[in-house]
Amino acid sequence: MHKIFDRLLMNKLHFTHFTLLTAAVVLLLSSFIAADAVLTKNGKTTVVNTTTLTTNVRGFKGTTPVKIYIKGHKIQKIEALPNKETPKFFAVAKKVLAKFEGKSVNKVATMDVDAKTGATFSTKALIANVKQGVKYYKEHK
């Protein structure tokens, strides 16, 4: 009986070790998947999606993610992604995105942009998203 108990205990320890190892592998792989979700290539254009990158950046009602299209180290366009901001105010806030278009990523990284729009929370969040997205691009291109 003692040998059966020892064998069961060893099997349980091996199963626990296998389960922990499997969990570690899944966690490691999920971190690579998250990184791929941020930076993608579309021909010669690199697209930075800040949805998972800037979860701590909030406008008035929540996160304000963007997609930044970069070609030749210049911002081609920036798209505001779905969010929970008030549409009327967000329409005003997202006008700030045009200030980055056509600029080099180095210029954007150091630009001071005026956030006085009447939708200050949303505007500041969009600016922070762009800055963090450009920083990520520079570190991972």
C-alpha cells in the first residue's frame, strides 16, 4: 500500500510540474502575441496599434487607442480607434492627430503639442497614445 501511495504522490508531483511548465510557456507565448498586436507591417508601412500598449492612458471616459501608420520613419496618418469618449468632444480632440502627420518619428517624439481644444482629457490622451506608439516603434522597428 505504501508503494502505491508513493507512486500516486510522484505522479501528482509530475503532473503539477507539467502544469506549471505549461502555464509558463503559455504566458511566454502570449507576451509575444501581444507584441505582434502592437507592431505590424503592411508592405513598406509599419502600423503601430496602441490598443494593448497604452491601457493606462485615459481620456475623459476611457482609453483612446490609435493606429499610427509610419513609412520611411515618417508619420503617414493616424487613425483614432473605437473608444467611449463623447463623440461631440472626441471629434474636436482628434483634430490634434493631424499635427503629427508628415513629421518624422524623431520630431514627433519631442514635439510639444497644445491640448487646448475644449476636449482636454481626450486630446491629452491622444497625444500620449501617439508619443508612446512612436516610442515603441523606435525601440522595436
